[in-house]
Amino acid sequence: MSKNDNATSILIVEDEAIIGMEIQARLVKLGYDVPVVVDTGEKAIKEAGIMKPDLILMDISLKGDLDGVEVAKNIQQSLSIPVVFLTANTDDQTFQRVKRANPFGYIQKPFQERELHNAIEIALYKSRKEHEVALYQKQLAKAHANLEEKVRERSAQLRQALLDVREANRAREEFLANASHELRTPLNVIIGFSDLMLEAEPGDMVPKFHKYVSHIHDNGGLLLDMVDDLLEFTDLSAGKVALQKVPYDLYDLIQVNTAKKKDQAEDKGLVLDHEIDPLVQRMQEGDPAKLSRVIIKLLDNAVRFTNSGKISLRVETVLEGDEKGFIRICVADTGVGIPEKQLNRILDHFAQADASTTRRYGGMGLGLAIANAIVRLMGSKLCIESQEGKGSVCSFTVPS
């Protein structure tokens, strides 16, 4: 019979030639391609390997050494072709053997053409779906393996990147620390000798030279402060700074630190005052040196960026909320303020509102970053409220 390339191909395995030819004719009539009928298990295995049919109709009782159940197992293992059994045997033993062969259908002779057609279509549908599921599972397994490989590669890259960042940070911190220490020595010499020259008798130095030395002294001091800031920030970033816990007089601490910046404020025509809420206890426990450092940084920042008006340092007790009973320290100024779009990054190290700020007011942008790092070390956070052109308020809390 001629082969129809578009039709479903079926191999018939039937030991009785007349029955095999009758089934073949029925299937051709139904539109299937049935090129051959074989009567032994050996022929069935050979023909299935050559023909690769879409389905096999398998009689159980066959000529030769192999019966239909054994042949079906062999073909399904090697070729994965669906098998539908045809048999006149209805005993339980045969049925149990058929079940273990995992067939795609079972038809008992004699059968109607409609029964045969339905059994074949169901078997073909089931076979297609199982093939689709197997293909999907294979693709899924491949995708999963690829994903795992990509995750392993990415994880390795991230681990290496983290190691590289840590090494770069370590090298940077080591360089900054060494550079800061190396810079301090000549700066101290410059400042020290300029001090001696400024202390000289009026007649020992030409007036204009006295002015030059004064500039050297002042700028050397500014440069030394920058180096100290850099060294301090490096230590804070590296986690090398620890807090002390000792008793101290908060009132005296506030007064002393305000006095340190009073002359600098008055030189710019600014009013600098402080106010302490009477509810705040005078004696506290904590790290007075670090607290003073934060206050000095906030006052220095306020004086630097305020051209006219007032700077206020306020100390009050928090009366409500999660920090009830804590002490809040606020530094408010009437300075240039911070644009809203810059507020989120103003606490970053080396950050100022914009490049023109550095040119106009100087500094490296470490003041607030150092203050924020110390405040975080104290378990609090530095809060900044600002309005461009009207001033800023920096505040933080400490336990009482």
C-alpha cells in the first residue's frame, strides 16, 4: 500500500493473517497509514525500528519466541512508541501482565470499528501529551541547570567583587591614614615656627612679613584641620572608633563648645547663643569628647554657611514618642540653606550642595559626614531640615 506522509502511521502485529488484513483495511478506510502487518515479535521489533510508526496495534499471542507483552516492553524501552493491545484473552493473569507493560490502550476481540478508532485516537492523544510533558520537563530541567549555573557564576562574581571592594577600601583607608600622619608632621612644623615668628618682638620683623606669617599660620591651621578630619573620617569608616561612658557636666560642655565658636561667629557679624531646657539634667553619662566633636562640627558648619543673622544651639528633653526622655540637641542657623534635591546626599562624605559651594565656602564636605558617623555610633541619627535661602536645623538625640 502507498504511504500517506500526512496520515498517522500504524504498525499492526497480528499472528492471524486474515484478521491482520481486515484490521488494516478498516484503518486505511479511517484514514490511517498502515503499510505493513507482521505476525511475530521479532519482526515487530525490527519493523518498528525501521518504520518508526506513530502507534502499534499489538496482539498478545504471537508466532515465535516472544509474545505481545514482551515485545511491547522492548519497543517502549527502546523507541517509546505507544502500544494498544488487541487480544481475545480475558483471563486475569494476562490482564495483569498487560497492565505492567504500561499500554496506551486495551481492546478485547471481537471489537467494533468505532471502538478501535476511539482507542487509537485516545492512545495517540495521550502519547502526544506525554511527549509534550516530557519535552517541557526536559526544557525545564535544562533551563533550571542553566539558571543554577548562571547563579553560581554571578555569585562567584559578586563574591570576588565584594573581596575587591573590601581590598580597595582597606588600601584606601591605609593610604589615607598614612598620608594624614605624614602630612601632620610638616604642617606642625610650619604652624610651630610661624607661632614663634608671630611671638617675636615688633621690631624683629618687618610689618608686612608679620602679615605674611599670619597668613601662613592661619592657612596651615586650616590645612591641619582638614587632615585631622580626613584621619578621623577614615577611622570612623574603618570602625576603629569606640565610645567611652563616663560622667560629665552637660551644661559646661555646651557652654565651652559654644565659646569655642563665638569669636569665629562674631568675626562674621553673627550672633551665636545657646539655650538649655531646665528639664534637662546637668549631669549625664556618655562620651563627652565625641559629643563635643559633633556639636563643634555642627556649629562650624552653621558658621561657615551663614552670612548674616543668628545661630542657636538648643538642648531640650524629648517629651513624647519612641525617644521620650532622651535629650535632643539642635543647631539652627539663618544661612544659605540646602536645596531640597540635595538633602538626601548632604550627609554623604565629600558632599556639599554643589561645586560652587566648595569654591565659595571651602572645606572638603566631611563635617556633616563625621558628625553623622559619630551620631550613628551613639545609636541615633542626624536629622536635617532646611529651606534654601532661609537656613537649616540639624538635630540628634542622646540617651539621658
